[in-house]
Amino acid sequence: MVLIADPQLVDPHTYPGRPWPLSTITRHHTDYYMRKSFTILQDFLDPKTVLFLGDLFDGGREWLPPGVSGSDPRWSSYGEDYWVKEYERFGNIFFNEWLRRAREGQHVNHRKILAGLPGNHDLGLGGGIKVPVRKRFNAYFGDGNRVDVIGNHTFVSLDTVSLSAKGQFDPATGRQGAIGGEGSDREIWGPAEEFLEGAKAEKSRVIGRAIRMQNNELENDLLFHHVLDIRDPEVRNPVHTTASFDGHIPSVLLTHVPLYRVRDTACGPLRERSPPSTKPNPEGEYLEQDPQNAIRVEFGFQYQNVLTPEISKEIIDKIGDVEFAFSGDDHDYCEVIHRGYESHGGGIREITVKAFSWAMGVRRPGFQLLSLWNPLNEADQTTFPTSGHPKSNPTKQHHQTIQSSLCLLPNQLSIFIRYITFLVITLFALLIRAIRITKEGVNLKPGTDTNGHILPLTTKSISDTSPPPNISTQHQAQPNGFAVRSTAGRTRATSPYSFPSTTTDDPKRIYNGTPLHDDPLDERWGPGREFEEDDDHPKRKRAIESRLGSVGREFRKSVLVVGVPVGAWWIYLAGRF
């Protein structure tokens, strides 16, 4: 058996100020996380029963049916249609996977999934609950007050968020919810109260039906076959026959809001957000009172961390023989032993189950795995020895009938941090690579192979250049101060159509010993200019464009070369595992 608490599907109510697309990404990834976790849970653990402990939605109480007015105008644009879409979304995450297993024919007759227990985010809390909202929830998920026999254990689900309206003080009106009559909240807490009044009889009836089914007898209760007058009260309240049962069927309470406990009651070492403040003693025991390690006893608008002492006592007394209790709402793990309540084993072990979603304030979400073992003999009696009876040894009996284990899910936030870290390192390495490739591709060192190009691609130092031996220059000073260039050094004839010879006095005008042109239209050989190559070669493109643009193009190309295969591989792994 698996217990799941507080999936709380992320919706506009969860992060009202989170902008798009971050809000959409959060929603889709939390859905994917829970769907994948539930799929793996089904494939590897194959639980026969899955129970939800409330808070299926986050803003379910805000998406109101037609004709119902809300207190927060921010959600007035959302309504019944949006709630139905959220229900379909919940079904795509959990119910579809459950049905897939059913279609495969695996334990079809014994598998059960129950999601009818509401939370304060589904309905509200106490006097804040609107009856049409609760009726809609029950119509889609089933009644929140019910009894189920699973593994020879009686699981009693109770709508405690509605029951909390009983005795709840309303500061606006100054009245108590328990007062009947006009204007009271009895319509809210009345159904849960009526269920509690008949809880013991309902337990007996359900147990008898389960025993008959195990013995291959008629499943339904038998009715007396005799004629009754229409005015006979038995017509409206028929008498059911129940099978006698002398065995021990432990009772387990399922509630969204935890039971009351003394303030600062420690939750144990498995609590993530607030671990124990001290180390255990030599016997391995922790402090029973630890403010740091406790669930805070407080309440506020539409929430209440624990039930009131009066309601908690009423629940335990009217259900009877409660040995275990499982709750949600807090989002973190908490395990306490309630020794102040009368119970079959002298104390009630309550476990508050961790949230199933990674968006609920815990780094490691989780669920509770239960193993039930309470075999009955042919006489429908328990086969446990007397020494294992909870009155003599409650701890031993607890471990014999129910074994509970906290199962943790991956730390998604740490995974994101690792993703971002490796992404930054990868992008930095690709940027360094792009800079080096661009630099080495434009400024090649002297002596580098030119790959067959006629003209050189680099400039040698000026000291290595010397004028060619067949060119000489002579100057003769004249009395007027002007110099006349001699043509004695000419070794070739002068064409009447030749351009004037370029002076070579300026060493900057010499390139590898060859004078440069003064053609103003030819800017390829200006001082400090690099040689421009044709556009059909990558190196020529890098020489034309700026160094920064070349680095950017190389960086983008590297990111595509690396990112496409890595992204494809990640998508494959995400879909496979």
C-alpha cells in the first residue's frame, strides 16, 4: 500500500506573481515529475492500494461553481470549466497510469485507488468551506467519509477539514460553529459528525462484508424477509445482519489535518526542514519536546496545522480502537506517539506523510509505503500469538500488523543546480574554444603554411625587410632647397603610361621589400590593414568581419554542435527512465 499526500497541482494560485514562461515551465515540470514518479512507483513497487491524503489541487477551493461568489476577486475569472480541466490534469498524472496497469491485467480484482479525502486547498477549512464546492469534489472523487477494509485492517477516512467548522470561532460574527439553528455552520460539519456517530457500526458492517467475500460468500448484507407496514420505522432504517467476528482488525485513521499534540512535540530525525536540535542519547532516543523539530500549533486563513483537542478526542473515541493515524497538510515528515488518547494499544502512532510534489517546500519529496500483515485462520480469528497482542506489547504488534517506510523521491532542485552548473561550465569552455580558434585563424604565426595562396596572409617585421637590389634612390640638393630625384639608378625603361613611382622613404610603405601603391581607391594595402580575402573562404570572412562577430559565430556553431546531440540524448533518457 502507498500513501500519497499533498500533490497540490501547481496552478495560478500557487505562484500568483511568477511571470510567464517561468510559471508554465514550473507547472509542466512538476506534472512531469509526479507522473514519472508515480509510473516508476507502479512499475517497481506494484502496490495493490494507493490512498491520497488530501490537497490534490492547490487552488481547488478558488475555482467556484456557477452562482457561488468568492472572497478573492483575483480568481473571479476562473470557474467550473477550469476546475474540470484541473481534474483531467490530475487524472492524466495518476488515474491514467493506474488504468494502464489495470488494462495489463495485473491484480485487477484487488487493486484500489482512493482519492476522496479532501484537504483545505481542495475545499477550504471549517467555516470557509462552501457546500457546492464540497459537493462537486465528492461527485468526482467520492465521499470523504468512508470505511475500507484493506489487508485485514480497517481504514477510516474522515473529512476533518469540514469537521473543523464544529466549534470554530468566527471573529467576524462572534459565534461558534457548533451552535445549531439558523446561520450556523452545521451544513458544513454535519455530514462528518453523522459519520462519526455511526463509525463503529459502519466498521462492523464493512468488516463483515469483507469476511464474507474472503470466504466466498455473498458480498452484500442480508435483510430480513418479512412483510412490513409502510409506516414501520424499519422500512426507512432496515436492520442489517453482520457476520460475527472475534479476530483483531486494527483501525487506521486517515485525515488531512494532523491530530492535536502538545506544543513543541518532536517529530523525529526524519524531518527534513527542521531536524532535531540535539543528538540522540545512547539508547538512540531523541527529545520528546523540541521546538525546532515540531509542527507549529497555529492557524490562519483557510489553514490549521493541527486539529483542536476537543475534535481530536471526539474522533478517537467515536471510531474506537485506533492504532495508527496517517495525515498530510504539513508537507514534511513527522512521527509521534499519542499516549494521551485511549486506544487499543495504549497509544496511537501518527505519521504525517511528506508531500509528493517538489514544489511544496521540501527538497526531497516522498510517499509512505505500508506493508500490512494480519492473517486470519479458518475461524476468522487472528493467528498472532497472545504475546504479540497490543495490550501486552503494543510495539511488537505494530510491527507485526503494519510496517511503514518513508520513501524519498529525487531532489529535483539539486538536479537543477547541477544542470545549471554543468551548463555554465560547458558554455564557458565553448567560449574559450571559440576565442582561440578565431584568434589562431586570423593571425597566423610567421612561417605558417599559406595553403597555396599566392600572397602572404601575415606581415613580417619591418627589420626583416630590405629594398630589392635592382632599385636604388638618389637625391641631389639644389640651391633652392628642392631635391631632384636622379634616374641613374633606373634599370628599366619608363613607359609614358606608367604611374608615378612611389617613394620608399617611409618604411611603412614597404611590404616584404615591395613598394605599395598610393591608389586611394585600393584600401586593401593601407597602413595597419589586414589582407582581405575572397568571400568564398572561411578565413576571408573572418578577416572581413570584426573579431567579436567571428567569436560569436564560432560560439553559436559550437553550441549547436554540442547541444543538439546532448539535448536529443537527454530527451531520450527522460522518456525512457
